[in-house]
Amino acid sequence: MSRELHHRAVVADAHNDLLIAVAARPPRRWASFFRERWLPQLREGGVDLQVLPVFIDDQFRPEGALRETLRMIECAHTLAEGNADEVRLCLDGSDIDAALAEGRIALVLALESAPGIDADVELIPTVHRLGVRVASIAHWGRTALADGSGEDATGSRLTAAGVEALREMERLGILFDVSHLSASGVAHVLELATRPVMATHSSARALLDHHRNLTDEQIRGIVATGGMVCVNFLGEFLAVDPAERTVDRLADHIAHIAEVAGPDRVGLGPDFIKEVSADVNPPCCEDLEYAELLVPGLEGPRGLPLVTDALIDRGFSEAAVHQILGGNVLDLFRKELGRPA
């Protein structure tokens, strides 16, 4: 019953770094590699809407960040064009609705931390023209726009360029993503935001006091903008004890955020790092610590039906399960993506 419900629902994944893995191949292989390696996983997991973040590894920063950003954006366009029978790169809600109606997976481009832009905020319209519709301005450390959550102790707010970036995103219809942003940065964004913001992959700090997780106050602030929180699946953000990093513990975080925000303001932001790592790193060089970071069964998109099972076991109604799996992200994207101020 739950599997039937899962595949009947719109399933939205707000954060999967698969572009890193695809872009690591030669350009002539981008479309075919996605079709061979990633498309089956997305289909088995029932994914209907996939956010594709452009994340730039440290080796490209700072000098090569813009070049690698453009390369990964081109990769997204190439894999979409080469698999047009299965996926569609979407710029707004009508594109997403058309993709879903045709049985295609709707792809939405995002920037994670945006190191390719740095303080050159005038490039935000450029990436918007190239299809970017979601963006964050910091990762773990400091950027020219803001501090990431790893720098919480600084108490730093957005820089002047960061404030300008927020305004540009709001003007263009790019959803502002607060995942990874420092606590004071989140507070600053919530003070300034005139349009909905979202957290694409953050869990509940009330259940685990980790700087990457959101407090109840932050969650309420995000909801007050009209935005939502998508829950991160990484075990590191769910529980201290690796033995407690389970699907049931993930359901705890989803249930808590649903209680604080409402079931119409929570979604899924898995952050499937094992699949990406396996595609990028040779077996000799894989980080063995990844095993402790993962929730068993949720190493990749194929495991997503387990989340539906857990939500049903928790007593969530069928309507609420539909909302959490993807209906809420779909509603937000329909209203906000590409809508100019």
C-alpha cells in the first residue's frame, strides 16, 4: 500500500549533488552517463522533481570557480537535452507542470554557495538567464556574501554584497536557500526577505544540536516568509550515535519540523553523498567515514520509498504524506520560480 502511495505521489528531492558526478565525465558522456547511472535510480525512487545544485569543490576555488560553475550548468543543459524523453530542465511552475504531465522528471538548477559569483552580484542575472532558479550564498566557511554555519561564532550577518544578492534573487524569481548559512546570517535574511525563502537540506536542531540544523525559531521564521524546510538525510545531522542514524530517526526530524512548521511547510532534501562519492572517487580513495554518515537503506534515491513507509507508520495521513514527499515543494515552485518582482 505504501509503495503504491509513494509512486502515486509527486516526489521532490530538493538537494542531490549528482551534477558533480556527471560533470566529472568527459562532456561527450554527460547525457549517456546520466541515463545509465542516475536515471534508473531516480525512477526507482519515484523522483518526479529533482533540484540539481551546482557545488564547486575546493580545488576549483577561487580562480576556477566561475569556469566550473558554467561548466556544470552546461552539463545540466546537455544531460537534459540528451534525455529529453525522460527529463526536462524547468524554469518556472508551468514548465514543471508540463514535465510531470508528460511523465518526465522536472529538473531545477540551483547554486550552492555561489563561489563563481563571489562579490560580483551583477552575475546573478547571468546565471538566471542560464536557468538557475534556487541559490544559497555560503557553505561551511566564509564567502564574500556571508558566513556559513561553520563560522557561527563570528556572529556575522550578510555583507553588503550579500544583501544585494538577496535583493537580486527576489527581483528575478530565484528562491533564496538558507541551508548552510550561519545563524546570524539566517536571522539577517529573515529580517530582509520580502519573498519566500527555503532551506533545501536542513534538519532539526531541537533533536540534534548541530550548527547545520535549524532551530524552531528559525523554522518559524522561514515559514513566516511563506517558505519551507526540506529535511537532510545525512546521519551526521540526525543523531550523535551512528547506531541511531536510522530511517526512524529521520522520521523524527520530519515529524518535528512538521509539528513546528505545519505539514504543508516541510519536504525532503536528502543530500545523497555516497552515490556521488562512488561516481567521483576510485575505490581506493573513497572516504570510509561515509559509512557512518549514512542512514542504512537511504544511500541513494532508490531508498526513498522507505521514507513513505516511515511516515505512514508515524500516522501521517495520506494527504500529509503527499505534501511532505513533494507536494509542498511543487506548490512553492509553482508560485515562486522565475516570477519577477
